[in-house]
Amino acid sequence: MLRVGRAVSCVACKNLVSKNMGVRFRMPLQKLHPLSRAIHHRYNASANAQRPPHCSAARHFTSMSRLPMRPPKPPPGGHGGWRYQQHRNFWMLRLASRLLKLRYIVLGSAVGGGYTAKKTYEEWKDMLPDMSAYNWVIPDFVWELSDQIDLDKLTKILPELEEIAKLLPELPDFDKIGENFTFLKSILSTAEAPGDTPVKAATEAPVTATPEASDKQFKKSSDKEKVDQLQEELLRTQMKYQRMLERLEKENKDLRKVVLQKDEKGIHQRKIKKSLIDMYSEVLDILSDFDSNYNTQDHLPRVVVVGDQSAGKTSVLEMIAQARIFPRGSGEMMTRSPVKVTLSEGPHHVAMFKDSSREFDLGKEEDLAALRHEIELRMRKSVKEGQTVSPETISLSVKGPGIQRMVLVDLPGVISTVTAGMAADTKETIFSISKNYMQNPNAIILCIQDGSVDAERSIVTDLVSQMDPQGKRTIFVLTKVDLAEKNLASPNRIQQIVEGKLFPMKALGYFAVVTGKGSAGESIDSIKDYEEDFFQNSRLLRDGMLKAHQVTTKNLSLAVSDCFWKMVRESVEQQADAFKASRFNLETEWKNNYPRLRELDRNELFEKAKNEILDEVISLSQVTPKHWEAILQKKLWERVSTHVIENIYLPAAQTMNSGTFNTTVDIKLKQWTDKQLPHKALEVAWETLQEEFARFMAEYKGKDQDDIFDKLKEAVKDESIKRHKWNERAMDSLRVIQHNALEDRSITDKPQWDAAIQFMEETLQARLKDTDSVINDMVGPDWKQRWMSWKNRSPEQHTRNETRNELERLLKLHEDHTAYLANDEVTTVRKNLEGRGVEVDPALIKDTWHQLYRRHFLQKALQHCNLCRRGFYYYQRHFVDSELECNDVVLFWRIQRMLLITANTLRQQLTNTEVRRLEKNVKEVLEDFGEDNERKVHLITGRRVQLAEDLKKVREIQEKLEAFIEALHKEK
């Protein structure tokens, strides 16, 4: 039953539809209409002509032929609204059906278009010529690099390539080349054996006398000539395109230089970004100084250049760096320590040491000479006394346009015999250094072999075979190939070497290079030209003994750089994980052993100790003047008291005459002041400053200070004192002050008089006590000590005791005796002792007398000092009283006043000048110590320091490795 919006109720219409369509429709018109718009229009027209006018379906069929249309308004009444809503819903379904039709059209178009494009691509591909025969012209590593080409970048530079293509000469005639290859193929197919070449077949053919054989022989000879001609033509074509590539590379190098220079101009406007190779080189520099206790070895890749002495290692490295940067000598060992060279690309060809800011312009001969001289000086400086080579690494970076990025280490040449002037262990040391670098499983070994000498004389090949038996990371380089071709009778020997068949050593790749004619004045460009000319005309390349990608230092540089970065990408993340594990172990040890201490490395601890020492020096300025003067006065008197008593007071006092006493005192004081006193005073002041400085450092040490600084503080104190010198002009002024003080004899008041008497009394009592002690030691223990302590006198002490008793009886008889015994008195004493059975020497008698008379005189002087307590009145009024002359009191007052004035003067010099100069010296010493790493390592030691140092290094290495890995991933 056909239903269109409203039901078809007309019987005539029902029959008409059934008759014309031949079927009873039970689906909406929306699903019929997409089948055929034409059929619908025909049936619609015939139905309208046969329907009665009262049928509403006629109107609807007419309207369906002109879809879409606005639906008719519903008639008034409820039933009409319901029918209008039903009609509206079917209209929306019809519209959705129309829209769904579009997806079939789009899908069909896509499938058909894809198939047509694929067919067209296959037709075009079949039309292209087969170029596989020319694959040998292109080196193998080019095909490897082609897999890594970024097509997006290639499409961006296509316009530039179009411009470059316009500059290229006309391409060769490929039809002619195709004919030549067809001929070659036919010649090769006529060879007698599968492995025979046309040349071999022609030379080994049997000789017959028949005309047919002669014609055949002639044909083969002509074929051989044509083959040789074709080979020469192919070589010329190859060299032609090689020169064309070099010209384009040179232009590209110049363009890159311009671009890099433009980038460099704006370097001050943006943050400086380190290159990838510079970041990697920094990691290697840190690792070279890192000694891990957790066996985290340095397994990061670098190119290790090893070879026999004078094999051409340095020359190969210079060709890669494109500059003559190393010192050289004929047959002499020039490389005395490892040299790490970081190669990178830059706008200018310059070189720079790691620890220096000077740039050497490698385009200027004077800078090149200065660089070679500096490298030689650093090598000789690194070699310890008595040694020939050193394991200390010299770090150098070279930048320039077109330089391949990598890190190379040039090692001392391996020797077989120690010659005169070398250390006895030179050979073993070189082997040890070489093995240390080559045992790194990720190090690329660049084995240099001299091609001009017999291969059997090589030592380095055996060494490399031991370190890399499988040859997975070794690149073999045969140098001086020009001399080898000239000297060798059999060039096939060179082919055997570069194919790895002559040596038991295996390698990742084999190269043959020429590094000049042997002249020291050759430039890099002239060496390159000579190398290219040689290989262009060499039979080694012409006869197929060497492949094109195996020759020239340029191809070597590309291959080494590619191998280096491949090794870096494969191993750097593993190394980062190893250092991460090492960091965890170190941090765990620190937390367990030093949980409440900060992780301060040696430099940070030095800065902390430096601040503490400077604080202690500043504390010297807080010492009070009274304290300074008391210490200075006490120490000065201790230093000069012996001289005053023994050389001034006693000789003058023993004259027993007032005038003679004063004269003797004045003369001796003047001599003392001019020669000794100022020097003694300055010595005392300097010692006092040292002791106070040490006292403050000791006090700080007791205030919860870290004992790890003890050695450092002691060294700083000693070095500062050693460098400090008192101001020389202070001595002259001090001499005048002391002389004026000793010239004054006027005691102005009684307190000064009493102070002088007290000073004299204390001094004499101290001397008397010392004298008694000397006498007791001379005569031995008395009877009380012998009974109580069970001590006995020695024979000498017994003799001295008897001599003392005899001399004391003499003093009792002559209390005013002079200081010296007369000869007859000595004889009398000796005879008296002999009468009692005591044999005595006259010298012993005089020595004993000296001590006894000294004690006797000091006792009398103390008695006189006590009497002079009331003598100030007579002194002040200048009364002459022979029974009470106190000149000795005046002498001690003069000495005491000189001590006070000298102490005051020294204190002023200390506080105003010397303390500041000492502080300056301490700062200079600390700065010198801070720049001397070896001294810091010696003075700041301990497991705590070493652990903090290792933690710092491991963290720094890990952070730099992570930054490098991130940059490496971005570059990919």
C-alpha cells in the first residue's frame, strides 16, 4: 500500500498504482524516490491525468516531483494537526537520505583516484633507466646516510638545488655509457672460468698457429685495450664529479660560515647556547678529574688515536682539524702527554685551551706558532722530574667551518726501545696510558700504521688486537701511502693491508691516506691537493686495489665522525644510568654518617674556614690598649732582664763607687740602645702579635668550631707570620724614644720611687733564687735531703761542697771583698782543701766563687734596697750622703720607665699598623691557598670531604649528561 504523508484512500488511485507499478508498495516514497527520479516523474504524470479531481493524492504526487517544498498547512481541526506533524517527520527523513548519498560518491572517487595514481606511478617508474650499475661510484656510507635523510627538509631545499643545478656542466651521454656497459657485459661473459676477468682470460689463452686462433687472440687483445680505456674513462668521470662535489662543498662551507657569523652577531641579544659537542666535551673534562670510590668508570665514547712513534698520528689529527696545531720534530718524541681535542663547527677557525680564555686564530701563522709553543710547554710542565711522558691530559678545543664534530685523544707514540735521555720505564708508561684509554668498551680506536715501513715492524697492531679482538670499534688507517706505493715492489701488499688480510688485527673499517710530503712547512690546503692528485693518478685506485670511499683524510673524517656519534647515541644513556646509581649510593652513605651536616665540598669548606679566620683576625683590633701594654712590657723585660743584670747592673754596682757606677751605666745603656734594644723590642712585639693571633684562633676552636679546619688554620697562621715584616722605619723612631727615656734620671714623686724599689727588689729576689738553685745543684743535697730522700752527693759535688765551705769562711772575713779572687787567695784555698784531703782544680775554685759572691752581692743589694725606701727625700733635695746612695734604684727606675714607654709605642704600632697589615697578609695567603687546589686537598682532608666532593661531581656529571641527552634527542 503506497503511503505518502496521508493514506491513499481513493480506490481508483489504488488500482492505478497497482496496475502501473505491477507491485503493491508498502514503503514510504522517500525510499522509492532515490531509485530513479525519471520513473517517478512518468508515473506521477500519468496518475495525475487519470485521477478524479476530488483525490488529494493527486496534489501530493504533483508536489513530490518538485522536492523540497514547504509542507502544506494543516486544515483546521485536531485530526489535521496530527497529519501535518506526521508529514513533517517524513520530510526530515527524506532530507537525511539525500545527505547520506554523498558519502558513497566520495568513497568511490577516493578508491578510483588512488588506483589511477598508483598505476600512473608504476608507468613512470618503468620509464626511468636502471642506474644500479653506477652504485660503485658512490661510497657505501652514502647509502647508509640516505636512510637517515629527512624528506621534509629535502623538499624545503629543492628550490636551492634547482639553482645549483643550473651551475652544473652538461651531464654525460648516458646512451654511450650504456653501450659501453653492454660491451663490458659481453666481454665478461666470454671469460673461460667464473672467477676470471677479461684481462686474465686474454693473458692465459693458449697460443695456436691457426689463423682462427690468431684472430681470436687479436680480438681478445683489442677487448683488453677497450676495457682499460673504459676503466680510465670511468675514473676520469669519477674524479670529475669528485672535484665538482668538493667545489660545491666549499661553497656550502662558505655559506655556512656566513650564516654562523650572522648568528654570532646577535649572540649578545640572546642567551649563549652551547653546541652539542661542547656539552659532551665538558662531561669528559669533569670525568677526567673524577676518582670514584664506587667503581663508576668512564665509559663514554671518544676517539683514541694510537700508533707507533712517527707513524703520522699527529698529521692525521691535524688533517681532521684542518690546522697544523701540534709541535713536531724529526724522529723525536713530541707527544709527551695525552691531548684531548674537541672538534666542532664554527664561523671562525680558532683554538682555545679549557683553562684559558685566549683564542688562537688558526688562520694566522704567528698564532699557530704560539699555539704549538704553548702545547709543548704544557706537555713539558705536566711531565714530572725524572719522567719522559705524563698521563695528565691537555684539553684543547678547535672550531672552524666544515669541521666534523667529535672528540679525539692523541696519545704518545708507542715505542719498542728506550733510547738515551728517556726514563727507564717510558715504554711501560706509554703502554699503560694507551691501555687505560683503549680499555673503555665504547672508545673508538683509530689505529695509525706507517705504510712506508714493513708491516712486521709495527707494535701498535698487537696492542690494539689485545684491547679489541673482534675489531668492533677499531678503524685502521694506513699513512704515507705515496711512499708505500713507491717503495713496495708488490702493490698487492697494500691491498692486503686495507682488506685486513695481512694483520691478525680486525677492524671496523680500513682507510689509506697521504699526509704530505714530509715537509714541516706544508699547509693543510697543499697537503689536500697533493693527496687528491696522488690518488687520482695512483694505480692503487685505478686497478681497483682501493675503493674510492677508503681513501683521503676527508672520507676518514666523515667515517670517524659518523662512528663516533653512533657510539655516543648507543651508550650515553647507559652511562647516565650508571652515574644515577652511583649518586644514590653516595647520598645513602652521607645520610647514614652525617645526617645533620650540609653537603659542603672542599671549595665550600674552604670558604667557610676563610670567613672564620678573617673573623679571628678582626678580633685582634678588639684587644684593649692596657692588655697590649701589659703583655708587651712583661715579655720585653723577660727578653732583656738577663742583659740588664749581667752586663749593666752587676758590673757597675760591683765597682763600689758612685761616680764609676753612673758612668758605667750610662755608657752601657747607650751601647745597648744603639745596637740591641730596638731589635729586641720589635721581636717581642711581633711574637706578641703572633701569640695573640694564635690565642684567638684557639678560643674560636673551642666554640663549636669544626676541627676539619685545624690544619688549614695552622698553615694560614704560619704562612702569614712568615710573610709579615715589621715596618723598618719604626725601628729608627723607637731607638730615639728609648734613648730619650733612658737619659732621664728625674724621679718626680714618691710613688715612682716606691715602684722602682719594688721592681728592683722583685728582680734581685728572682736572681737570688736562681743563684741559690745553681749553688744547690753544684754542691748536691744537704743533710736533710740525704736523710729524707735517700740521696747522696757525687764526688764532684763533694769537692764543690768543701770548696764552698772554704770560700764562705773567706767571705765572712772580708764582707767587702771584690768580685774576683786574687791568685794567692786561690792558692790558699787550694792548699787548705788539700790539707783536708780534697784535691781541687783552680778553675773549679773560681767558678764556685763566682756563684757564691753573686749570692753574697745580691743579698747585700736587697738589704740596701730596703734601706733606700726612705731615701727619696735625700734624692729629691740632692743631699750627698755617703751612707745612703741609691743610684741603683735610679737605674731600675730608668729601665722601668723605658719599658713602659716602649710598650706604649709598640702598642700604637700594633693597633694602628701591624694588625691591619697582618689582616692583609692573611687575606693574601687565603687567596693564594684558594687558587692552589693541591694545597687545599692537602689541608682539608677526611672521608666527609671526599664524600661531599664525589657527590658534587656525580651530580654535575649526571645533570650534564641529562642535558646532553635531551639536546641529542632534539637534534635527531
